Amino acid sequence: MTAFGRRIYLDYNASAPLLPEVREALVVALDLVGNPSSVHFEGRSARAALSRARGQIAELVGSSPENVVFTSGASEAAATCLTPNWLTAGVDVVLPRLAVLDTDHPCIRDGGRFPAATVIRLPVTADGIVDPQALEDWACLGPGLLAITLANSETGVIQPLDSIAEICRRFAIRLVIDAVQMAGRLSIAHCLEHANAVILSAHKIGGPKGTGAFVLRSDGFRPAPLILGGAQEKRQRAGTEALPLIVGFGMAAELATVRAQRHQELAVLKNYLRARLATFDASLLVNQGELALPQTLALHHPKLRAETVQIALDLEGIAVSAGSACSSGKIGASHVLTALHRAGVRIDPDAGAIRVSFGLETSERDIETFAAAYERIWRRSVTGGNPKAA
């Protein structure tokens, strides 16, 4: 526990706390006994709840409800969208190759259903954004699909969507956007102006774990389904919908639409933390470039092992991450830090980085408590208690 008797949670990028309104909506939905595919009263009631949630999520992305396809989470949504086989007006369209970013989330970076030989990982610059020349050199070779994680879960770096989309349009490249970390923190209503599909996850925006979605552009271009069977989700994803989770997801999406407008409150906390850390080591922050999430910072020092710092902070009652939650437990350096190192950033990937990510429930006192604890660990490990030795 911290000095004031409670734990401090600063790992929102791994999973945001369940919002009270979401919990209430989810509990109410547990009593909807009908199957949404049934035609009786109970089934219609369940269907109405499903339709409401679909509309709430469509509103978050700026789309129409019929373009929302529910999945078990963002990883399944990515596996569905990252396929060579798409359909339009009943005609099969093959996208023979895929490009992803070397810093993308693993569900994007690993290429989904594309054969490994057809997937290329594009390098990033020292700012963590896609190398524009590498993207253009790939795009000009012919038809294909580009998939990007719009906001990086480890560093908070946001990709320059307008310039990426311009290259895609010029060379007729299809685009899939993983907006999981962006949703609820900044507006994503513009994404479908550029992309064929946008991927979302409920538990990153204060919804329940175990549900996600992809939202399609209204042009009839659809990925071949991953899960076959019944006619649910307009045959885009078979299986009875996880109604209580989806209802919670819908409520979280409705709240996220409003909460994204308060991103300046998060930026104030982030700037406070940056200034506080600079009082003892201005070199700690991993380069974020010009565009970044307003509530994410990655801290690195070659003399600090990220896992060791994470454990030390946990013992003090503070929860942070030593990288992406989807990479936890793996042996080896973060692929994000490795890509930045290759791009010329002075960073030791083996040492790792601490990711601090927070939300609107986080207070300035929480940030100050973290900064004080981190400084104690830093002084003990880097300087041996002697500031002049840093």
C-alpha cells in the first residue's frame, strides 16, 4: 500500500478500470435471458439491447450501426480483418500482400491470416512513426493491405494518419486501423474517412474484458469471416453474441465519446509528471515525437531493469507496466524499443522501459506519489544515493 493507504493504478493501457455506469449496465443485461436471434419477446428484448450497444459504438467511430461487427476482443477483430480475402458486392477480392509497422501491437504485427512470406514490417523513424519512404516504396509495388496501430501501447506515439492515408489513396492500398489505445483518449471519429476497418476493444475504455469489435466503412468492402456457422453479425462473425459484455461495451463507448473531449485534463497530468521527472533526470523519457497520447509515458534508463523497477513499485503499492501487457512473461527485449534502437534512438532494449498510463480517475497526488517512489528507486539504483554520480 502507498503512504495514504491505497494502491495506485497507472496501467490503463493494459486495462482500464471498469466504469461504474458500465458495471450497472452489464448487471442489468445479465437478466436478459433471451437469445438475440430468437423472435419471441425475450429474444426481441435481447436484440434491442444489442442494437443499442451497436449504435453507441457506431457513434464513437462516426459510422452506421450496421457496420459494427462484435468479436471476442481486438485480437480476434485483427485476425478477421488481416486477411487476403475480402468481399465486395458478392465478388471475391484478393489483397496479395500486407504491410505492418515494426512497432505495432502483436495482433497486427504478426500478420493475422496472411502467409508470413507476404507480410513486411515497415521500419519507424526515431520519432516512432512509420518511415514515409519505406511505406511509399512498398505501396508502389501494387495492390495490398496496410495495417497500423494508430497509437502505440508502449510509448503512446500516434501515427500521422493523414499522410499515411494520402499514400494509401495514391496507390490504391486498403487500410486497417487498430484504434484500441486511441479510443476514449482522443477522438477517433475521423478514422473511417481513411480506413476500411477500425478495430476496438472494450476493456481499454472502461468496459468489460472479453469483447471488442471492428467497424467497417460504408462501402460494402468486407473481410472474409474468421468464424463460420450461424448468421449472427450479418454472417461476419458466427456465434451467439456475448450480450452482457456487449451492453457494457456500448455504455463504455458512449462514455468514451464524452471522455475523449476531456483529454486536456490528462495532458495536464502528463506535463506535470514530465516536469517532475526532469527535476532529477531529464533523459528518462523515451522519445515520443510530435504526436502522442495525452496519458502515456515510457521511462528508460540503461542502468534500470524495467522488470526490477516494476516489482519495486508494486511493493510500494503502485501498478505500472514494463511493456505491453500482451508481451508480459516473454523472454527478450520489447520489439518496440528494439525498433526505436534500430532507428537511432539512444536506448538499451534489454533494459526495457516502464510505461506509465493513467486516466481521468487519476489524481495529481497519484502522479506525485509515483514520481517520488520512482525517484527513490532511481537514486538507489543509478546513483547509489549520490546525485553527482548520475
